[in-house]
Amino acid sequence: MDKSMDQESVVTTASGDIVASAEEQARAQALVEEKDSESRTRQFHGVFARVVAVICVAFSLFQLYASVFATMDAMKLRSFHIIFLLVLASFMYPALRREKRVRSLPTLWDLVCVGASLYAFGYLILHYDAIAMSGGWFTTQDYVVAGIGVLVAFECARRVVPNLAVLALIFLAYTFLGKYLPGAFGHVGFSLTRVMDHMFWGSQGLLGVGVGVSATYVFLFVLFGAFLRISGFSEFINDLALTLVGRTAGGPAKVSVIASALMGMINGSALANVATTGAITIPLMKKTGYKAEFAGAVEAVASTGGQFAPPIMGAVGFIMAEFLGVSYTKVMLAAAIPAFLYYLALIMAVHFEARKLGLKGLSKEYIPDAVKVIKKRGHLIIPLVVLMVIMLMGYTPLFAAAMAIFATVVASWLSRETRMGPKRILQALEEGARGAVGVGVSCVIIGIIIGSVSLTGLGLTFGFQVLKYVGEGQLYLGGVFVMVMSTILGMGVPGVAAYVIVAAVAVPVLTGVGVQPMSAHMFCLFYACLSNITPPVAMSSYVAAGIANSNETKTSLIAVRLGLTGFILPFFFLNNPLLLYSSSNPGLATVWAFITASFGVCALAVGLERWLFGPCTIVQSLMFIAGAVLTIDPGLSTDAIGIAVILAAAALNRRSTTQRRRAEGSEATAG
């Protein structure tokens, strides 16, 4: 029988798991659907519900077969992938927001969209080889098919990611209307047939790098995440985090950070992560004594960081590897230190906030027994170990992901509670396909954006114009410009899509001012992801605020403060990429930069929270922040000065705190 921890939010089950109540889970889901169009799916009942389930399972099995066993032409694989995505999007997502979401059959318009998807991309599969052999000679029918394919892609994107569809439409319009623009951003103009050829039949449009990564890495890792969830990995992460830090000062907030980081790096969706882990951790934080705005901000910042946290990076890292032409292992290693520093700063911030408020951890009755946690679900860590080992051995991420999925099923059989039988395996296959539709459709429609940029030369033109005003070699001025642009372009857009858009437009600007390619891509990735907590469209913060019943604006501003390390760090690897570890970096120099940067982000948390041994004065806080900036910057001289400033500030704080306590003690004695 469940014993209530918070009758309206969190309960502890008979088996010892702390979970969100059904009401809180439903409310969190409603909040996500309100802010995120990807979550507004239909619910079919009756025979057609089974039809959709069969399509989802077939989609997952096809992707596993194509990724592991088949040798299929890339364009055909992408075409099959798009067919599945558009068919499922037509069925799963309502054409109109006011449409009734629970239904027994799809609408006539849904069937028209499905037919158009099958016709257009089926035609491409059947005729692509012949057209390629003819040297790109197109008939009128080929252009008509291309137009149908582009239109149905836009219709499905309008349902799933309307903001992104509007942005893609603007870019597409630019290919036609750019000839009317004066100045450098004007171009000679392109005919309808030329645009359709590029967008549909070419390798830089709908079937470009975006859907290419979706058809391989993204899908398999989303599927892997679904298998982990069905096996009970989420519960294991929550319980493990509770055993590690649940009883420390501000324990629930630290649990939120750890659990959200681990889940966020797998599912790649900051909003989904806020809804799932936040439904548990936010009420726990409030119950412990954190203010509602602070609790919501902690969850938003922790969930957002999962998108750039190794080993999976929410599948964004695989796209970056494709863009850079390097192995995923290099991208993963480059992201490791910045992601660690981001979460270290957040952990220290919630710790000092707890000390400032005099908060304690959770009582013993709500902390799972560590031995029982490991015995019950500890074996579920095996798939992640398998994934890491296979990738570090030099095998492709595709092979590693497929093996990790099989390892999840095998590992689940080590315990009766986690055992995945045929029913749960089919459930995972279905959930994986459903979870991939949103990001997959986003990857399809960003092909229009990338295609428009490549066809018109917009990326090069934009970079050249920026460099004219910024000046060659002006790293930090160019960085500020790209930071603002990346944050704006990433607002309200899924993490994978946000990064691809930003990389296509902003990376040329950074490389033009002398930034190394890896640093430029990582810079853009951070700010594209951090748009989730940046007002005025801070989606993660708004969902977290809804769960916490807090003010959205205040929650967003606190989230920016807590995530400030993420906003600062990218500037330090613009001209000195030591914090982006690679084989070309000197080992000892990287280790020293990592140690001093860790020291710096802790000092930054102290300065922002204004608490160390006791309350910090304004001068002490400014000293901590200044010292933090100096120590985060890789360099012996800046490190030495920064450490000296931080130690001086700590000594002053210790002295003022001791004096204050003595004065309070004297007053108490006199009283």
C-alpha cells in the first residue's frame, strides 16, 4: 500500500520507489502539450490503434534491419525513413489544434497526406537510379512528384513542429524572392523547377544530412532510450540518485540534477525530461524548502544540459560528427569537460542555496536502500557499459547502439522485475518509433532550410557580411553575435533541429574569424540548447514553472543564473580549445585547465548564490565571480591570479562569518 509523501504530487510505492502521482503526471503532460506541439498526439482506440502500433513496430524493425544487416543505398534508406515518418505524423498528429484528439479513425485529409507521401517518396525510390544514370534529366512528372513531396513534408511539419515549418517556409520563399532584395543578400533568383530539383531530388534538401542522421543515429538512440525506459532504467536512475545525495543538504535538488542529466543525454528532449523527472523532483524540492521558482529553474537547467552531455548527447553529437567529418568519439570527448563543468556548477549552486536556506536532505524513510537498489536494477547499467565499450573499441555508433539495444533485453532477464518479455519488447519498439517521429519530421523539414542556404549561398554571404562589420580575428565580438543569433534561432525548436539550423548559418561566421571547426560547432550547440532556458521563449523553464506553480518569468531568470556556466564556457574555447579535449591537445595542459576550471565554476556558484561559509558581501561576491572567470580561462597567468582572488575572497568570507557568529553569540549571552 502506498504511503503518501505529498498527497497531491509524490508517493512512495510499496517496493520503495518514489514516483509522481497520476494527477501530477497528467498535469505535467498537459503542460508539455501546451508548450510543445510535438507532444500533442492523437489517441486512437479500436482497430486503428492496433494499425498505428503495427506501423510503429514495423518502422523500428526496419530501422534495426537496415542499420545492422542490410546494405541499402543512402537515398533509398532515407526515402523509406521519410515515408514511415510522414505516414505516422499524418496519423498521430491532428491537422487542427481544436480537433478532437481521441478518435477511432483518421480523417480523409490524413489519408490524402498518407497517399501523397507514399506516392511521392515511393516514386523516388523506384525512379532514383534511372534518373541518376541519365545524368539528372527530369520529366514534367518528376517535377510534379517533387512538388507533392515538398508540400506533404510541409504539411506534416506544420502539424508536428509549426514554428520550424514557418521558418523553413521563410527560407524557401527566399530562394524565389531573394532576387528582389537589394544589396548583398539579393541573388539572381531560381526557377520553380530548379528549386524542386534541389529540394527533392538532390542530396542537400529533404534527403540531406538532417534526415540522413535521423535515419541512422537518431532513430537507433531514441529506440535505445525507449528500451531503457521500458526495462526500468528511469526508476533505477532516480533511486540511485536518491541513495547518493538524497540525504545531503538540498538532496532533492541534487537528485534532480543527476537524474535529469542522465535521462536528458539519452532522450534528447529537454521538455520531455522536465515533464518526466520534474514531476517527481520539483515537488520534492518544494517540500524540502526550496522556493517554487528555484525548484522549477533547477529542473529546467538540468534537463537542458542533457542535450550536450556525453555519451549520447541526445543524438546531436552524431550530426556534429557528420558535419565535421570526424569520429563520434572525438565529439564525445570534446563535450565531456564542458558538460561536467556545467553540471558541477549547478550542483554547487543548489548546495549553497540549501546551506543559505538552512535546508536538510530527505529523511531516511524516503531514501532507498543502496544495496537493494543495486540488487533490484543495478544490472540495467550493463547496456550503457556495452555502448561505451563498443564505441571506444572503434566500432560505429550504429553498431554500438544496436548491440546496446540487444544488451538491454538480455540484461533485463537478470531480474524478474525488469524482465522484458515479448509484450514489453513490442511496447519498446512501438514507443521508440513514436518518440522518433517528432525529431525525425524536424530533421526532414530542416532539409529545406539547409537546401535554401546551400542553393542561394546564404551561409557564405551572411558570414562575409558579418566579417565585414566584425573584422577578421575579432573572436569575441563574432562570438557575441553568433551567441545572440544561435539563441534566437534555437527558440521553440527541438534540440537536434536547433543545432542543425544554427550550424548551417553561424559556423561559417566563427570559422571566418579564426575559430577551430570543433570549437565553432560546440559553441553553436551550447547556445542552441540553452535557448530552452533563455527568455522570452524559455520552453523548459515555462514547463518547469507550470509543474512548480511558479512565476514563469522569475523561473526563467533564475534558470539563466543557474545555467550561467553554460553561457560563459563557450567563449573560453573560442581561441583556446583546451577545455575541448582532443588527441592534439597536450595531456597535462588539458588536465590543469580542467582542474582550474572546476575550481572556477565552484567559485562562480558561490558568487552567484552569495554564500560560502556564510553570507557574502557584494564585494566578496564580485571577487568570487572575477576569480571564477580568470580560472575558467585556460592559461597559467590567469589561473594564478584567479586562484589568488578566490582564496582571498574565501578568507574574507570566513573572517566576516566568524565575526558575525561571535557577535550573535555575545548578544545571545548578554540577553
